[in-house]
Amino acid sequence: MVDSLKRPELEELRPGVKRPAEDSILTPRFYTTDFEEMARMDITANEDELRAILEEFRTDYNRHHFVRSDEFKQSWDHLDGETRRLFMEFLERSCTAEFSGFLLYKELSRKLKDTSPLLAECFLLMSRDEARHAGFLNKAMSDFGLQLDLGFLTESKSYTFFKPKFIFYATYLSEKIGYWRYITIFRHLEAHPEHRIYPIFRFFENWCQDENRHGDFFDAIMKSQPQFLNNWRARLWSRFFLLSVFATMYLNDLQRSGFYASLGLDARDYDIEVIRKTNATAGRVFPLILNVDHPQFFALLDDSAAANAKLAVAGKNSPKPLKLLQKLPHIAKIGVNMLRLYLIKPIDTARLEGSVK
């Protein structure tokens, strides 16, 4: 077994099966919701758009896309230990996030089958897409000697309860930021194929279109529920979820900048581009977006990323009570920065002109 697979981050549950990463505030989460409240939603205000999206889901543009080519059939031992570890971590996080979507959408399709057949079928077909993505990523992990036991993951992960409107905010942003992440990597590697260290990146152009269609579905759902968008609470929650999603990505990616460097990308520049594009896209549905051009916006994220890096190593060899004390200043620094970011005056989308292409 290669050295990188002996590290704690890649600990085995049993031979060939990776122990899932421990939950933290920055790891992908599994969600559940109030299914009865969702079943009571009246979607007639935007039913035509939802039916059009359902037809796109039924078409299944990527039915034959996720087929492993002969390019996968080779040894990947030439990837050095650190690159290998970071790439495995990327695959695991991506697989866990896709599988989380599969579980949520599958359960929603089951719960809504009798009360809202239109939504139930949409969720069922989105769960199909997420299952494909997760399976493809998990198979990629096996090329490096380990896979996730998705059944064990289902039973062992803790589930976060969100009310339906929060599920819509979070999943909309997750799908749209996923689109911009995948397409940005694809376009970069298309221009610089020498940095394509593994063939999975060839699949990202079509893959991200699944993410985009899923995001459009949640856009349509929210527009059918004006109470989720058109009051002061919606404005506060829009800011909260935008900031949460952007900060989580930024702190994670800067902590793993070596992975992006192996693709020929600067993690900070990549994240800034993805945040700008996702923020502008969110302006199509959210009542406001963040002012990412404010001079303090990325400066505060950089300061938070530096604190997060210190947090990762603080108290590593200390007893538990002392470890917490050593971590607290860095946690406080990130918390204060997040509050300062939240308080930056946002941009009212009613005043925006044009759209992202």
C-alpha cells in the first residue's frame, strides 16, 4: 500500500473501503426536511416552467455520458503521495456531496408521490443524476485503492434538519456553485491539457449541465413560493446562505491549494471567479446578492482562511481541554470575520441589469 493510504485522512474501514471523513462545519452534510410542509406547497404559480424542466429531466441528456473509457485503465502510481492524497480527498468530498443529494431527492420523491406527482418525478430524476455522479466518483476512488461504502455512509452520517425554504436556498446554491466549479475546471484544462492529471475531468462539461438543470428546478420552485423570496426574512436568509456557501468553499479550497496547483490552478483565483459567477447567477432569483466587489470582501475571506489554517494544526498534540483553548482564538477570528462579511451592504437585485451567460 502506498504511503499516502496509510495516513489518518485515508484510514480504512476494512480492506479497500475508506473510513468516511469526520464531520465538521466544512464537510458535506446530509439533510432532511419537513416533508409534510413541502407536500402542502401550491406550485400552480409556476407550474408551466416546472413541467418544462421535468421534460428536460426526462430527456436525460447524459444517459450515455458516464461511461469509463480505456484511458482509466492504467496505473496511477505515478501521482506523488501528496497529490494522490489531495485528489482522493477531492473525490471523497465530491462523492459524499453527490450522494447526499441522491438521498435527499430520493426521499422527497417517495414522500411527495401521492400529493405532488410533478415534484415527485422531478426529484426522482434528479436523484438518478446524483446517483450516477456519486457512483462515477466512487469508481474513480477505486483506481487509487479505496472506495466509500455508501450504505455505511447512509447509516453513519448525522442528518441536518432544514425547513423546506432553507433546503431550497441551500440546494439551489449548491447546484449552481457546482456548475461554475465544474465548468471553470473543464475550460481551464481544455486550454491546458498538460494539467489534466486524471480523465474524470473530461466529463465535467456535460456533468455540470446536470448541476445547472437541478439549479434551474430549485429556481422555479422558489419562484412558485413568493413568500420564500419577497419579504425581509428572505433578504436576511439569502445573505446568510450566500455567505455560508462561499465561505465554506473558500476555506476548504485554500486549505487544499496543493490540489488546485496540481491542475495548474491558483486556488484563490479559481474561487474568486466561481464566487463572482455564482453570486451573479443567484441574482436571477434571490432578492439580493453579496457585494463581492467591496474592498473588504475577499480580504476578510483571506484572513479567515489564514485563521482556518492555524485552526487545523492548533492543539494537535495537546490534551482535549487545552486543545480547545488553543483553537478558540482562531474560531473567534473566523466568527468575527463572518459577521463583518454579513454586515457588508448587499446589492438589491431589482437594480441589476443584464444576466450571466
